[in-house]
Amino acid sequence: MSWIKRKKTKQISIGSIKIGGDAQIAVQSMTNTDTKDVNSTLAQIERLYKKGCEIVRCAVIDKEAAKALKTIKKNSPIPIIADIHFDYKLAIASIEAGVDCVRINPGNIGAFYKTKEILKSAKEHKIPIRIGVNSGSLEKKLIEKYNGPTSEALVESAYNWIKLIEDFGFFNMKISIKSSDPKTTILCNEKISKLTDYPLHLGVTEAGSSMEGIVKSTSALSVLLRKGIGDTIRISLSEPPENEIDVCYELLNSLHLRKKHSIDFVSCPTCGRIEIDLIALADEVKKRLSGIDKPIKVAIMGCVVNALGESREADLAIAGGRHFGLIIKRGKILKKVKEDRLIDEFVEVVNEFLQEES
Ligand code: SF4
């Protein structure tokens, strides 16, 4: 029994990927190539896919980009969401190009008849719509009513759109309310989750790069995921999108919601007892094992004090000593190796272990 009881939302399908209901939390990202440049876009999608990305969004800024989606969709290993702002005709062109979902922000599409045209087309092509609401495109009257783009304003906007879309007879949707503020992101999603059963896409928008982006995103998403809220996630970083996927899996793995698509590394923070250059050792081991897509646990420890205990939890471990290291398999010492041979021998042991397990 999982320690997290997920809210059972309505299930939708984005291509082959199920979102909501009892489906696992899906990991997504967005390309940052020019969508018209089909080769570069497909190459990036391939890299994202290899990292474990399950759904990818592509920006559609003009007719050529919408047209390019036809070839992209045909050759992509994962479902494609067309990301539309302002122009409803681009949404329809993308749907006709065969995408698996369209992300619109009804607040910037203009008169509601335009959104209705998108919904009609999506219904005809049997694809869902992602309804996005964020502070940047919030209706003026709600900003005035709530004195800013507060969580109440964002939720009211999303809820109003949901009702209008449902009144039009369209129910195949997921919802995302995004803010660059983790607290607002948490409050919005807690509130909307109580009001609707549509699946929710979680993310902190414009979170920043590396440390800031990861901390902001994971602080908000951890709280929500722990409450069982969220059916699909993106960690937005000002970095190559491939990096976002690693963070998504690290987060889901940390919360025991999904297994990583790579090695789960544990390494000690180092202290005065250290007798080996652990930081360089851990970096090199990670680099040498980076191509492995099995979720085994590897611990790199600076000394033997904690290593035996920690290594019981790990499949394989190194415990550093003065000019040597112990290689440990599930808590049992396999061998003592000189420092200059330690990484090579450890990599060999990892490969043998993977063969035994396969
Ligand atoms: S494993 Fe050893 S070196 Fe690393 S923090 Fe613990 S006591 Fe210090």
C-alpha cells in the first residue's frame, strides 16, 4: 500500500499515455527548438524520450510550425501536445496535423466562439485539450476583484473556463494552473482539486535555472503530490529540457511514486573522517554509469563508518579508505581495491550485477 493516496481523477488519453484515474504520474517537457525545424525538433524529442519523457509539448507560433507538426507527430516516439497562444486557427491547424492534444489558454484566445471552434475540432479528432491558466493571461476583472493574480483569482478563472467548456458539451480535458510562486501553485492546485475531477498537470512556471528552479518546483510539487494531487508533471527549468526529465524522475522516485529510469545514487556529504577524494570519485562513478537505465541503487561513501549500514540498503556500494576502497554488494564486502583501480573495478562489478539481474 502506497504511503500516498492519490486522488482518483477522470482518466483521459494523450495518444498512448493515460493521464488521471489509476494511471501513474506522467512526465512531460517541452521542446525549445524552432518547431519548423523538424529535424532538430525530432532530435530533441528523441533525446527527451530516451531520458524517460512521456509527453512533449511543441510551441506553435505560425502556420509553418503547425504544418511541421504533421511530420513531427509521424516520427515522434511519444505523444505531441501543440502549445498555442492567441491564434485559435493555429490550434485547429495543429489538430488537423494530427497532434495528440492541444494546450490552450482560453484567456488569451479571445472571443469564446474561437475556443468553441477549437473544441469542435478536438471533439471531431477525439483528442483532449489542456486548459492552461496563469497569472500572465488572467482576466482583468479577476485581477481587479482579487487585487492581483492571487490563487483565488486563478482558480476562479480556471473554474469559469471549465464550466463554459462543459456547457458546450466538451469534457475531454486536463487542467493546469501555473504560477512562478510555489505557494500560489500549491494553493491553486489544492483549491481546484476540490472543485473538479479533471486530471491536473502540475508545474511551477518560470522557476529559473538549476538550484532555484529545482527547489521552487520540488517544494511546490512535493506538497501537492504528497496530498495525492497531480496526474502529470513538468519541472520547468531555464536549461536544456532534457535536464527537466532527470529532475522529474528524481522527485517521483524520492516520493516513492515512480521508479527512476536510471541509477539511484546515494553519496555521503563528506566530513573530517574522509580518507578518499569522494567528491571526484562520486562524480566520476556517476559519469561512468550514466548510460545505465536500470533503477538500481548505488551508494558512494567516504569511509567505512556508515558504509556498511548504508550499503545494506543499496545494491552496490563503495566505502572509501586511505588509498583504497571497499566494494560492497547488498551489505557484503566483495573486495578491497587500490584507489587507482577502484572506479574501473566498480564499473565492472556493476555490469556483472546487471547481467545477473537481467
Ligand atoms: S560516510 Fe564517513 S566520510 Fe562520509 S560523512 Fe559519513 S562519516 Fe563522514
